[in-house]
Amino acid sequence: NAGVTQTPKFQVLKTGQSMTLQCAQDMNHEYMSWYRQDPGMGLRLIHYSVGAGITDQGEVPNGYNVSRSTTEDFPLRLLSAAPSQTSVYFCASTRGGGDEQYFGPGTRLTVT
Amino acid sequence: GNSVTQMEGPVTLSEEAFLTINCTYTATGYPSLFWYVQYPGEGLQLLLKATKADDKGSNKGFEATYRKETTSFHLEKGSVQVSDSAVYFCALSTNTGTASKLTFGTGTRLQVTL
């Protein structure tokens, strides 16, 4: 049982480049989320999904796109990377109903 | 809106010392409360949780009690170990409709020394 997996673990981008952070879970969870972790700010919700085909914005959605074509996968797209998007990104999934969220190992992104 | 406030770190303790990390929250409705732990270089793991007032969550010697009257969920451990060195996050979840989203505190770094 792999849980929540994320790729890549590390990435360096130049300003203006695009990329997709991959996230997959094998627990058949309906709810999936993306968070970013910045020093002194905890984790902040970027986007979330309550099921295949349904996504919504979180606290800090600007500059990011998501889609959810299957229950298992929830990729996060940066269309035009900016230095302000330098952060550690975590994907999480949950059954919902206030249940615990399961986190992936994270992707450390640096934008120069 | 929802918010979580936890004490700033770092907290530095000697092994076997008593630990308290304070956490207070503001939320609409009746949130579930969580403590997550992040070890160096890793993702977050659930440490313990409580889903209603007066519930006590416990795991690995850590405890926290859901206090609705003081809107608090303080984390305690009677005797810390070097292996407890990590960043601890207090969080709440409100199941609004079909969504289930976490609001985190800023995290408290704990360093335990011999």
C-alpha cells in the first residue's frame, strides 16, 4: 500500500517555465488537496477536490491550476513559474468527514 | 473564518522534560482538531486527533484534550525523547458540505537534547 505518492521530490525552474507536480493515492479517497509550506506560515491550501471532475480553490490558488480526471490522480500545474512559488508542496488525501488527511512526502520547488 | 494559533518556537528541552505546546483555535461550527508531526525531510504524519468537545487524543505518549470552553487543544508529553525532535502542527477541519479542508497553525519546532 503506497499511500500518497508525489513526483518529483526536487525541482528547479526558471521564471516563466511551466511544470506539473504529480500526486497519486491508492486508498480510494474522494478528497484530495494541495498545500504549500513556507517558513513561518505553516501549510496553506492551494486547491482541493471532492471527487473526480470536481475541484475548487483554497486559500492561495493564484498561479496554479488543477484537474481531477480520476479518483487516484490530482496533478498541480504551474503555468508560468514565479520566484514567489518557491516552496515545498504537499499533496494530501482523505475519506472526508473530518477524518485524518494522509500526506505525500512533498516536492521542494525552487524558482530562480 | 477559521484560524489556528500555536506558540512560536523553537522549543528546546532536555530529554525526559515535560512538554507543552499551546494551540488555540477559531472556527465556525464544530471542528475536528488534529496534531500533525513533521520529522526532518519528511511529510506530515497524524499524531493524534479529537472530534468533539472533551475528547482526549493520545498517541506515543502525547496527549491533547479538546476544550471547547477555552477553544484550545494543547499538546503535552510527560517525558520527551531525542527522537521527538520535529515540527508539530496544530490543525482543524470543518466538514462544510462535502468538503473537508485543514487549517494549520504555523508550526512549533521542538528540539530535544541529551
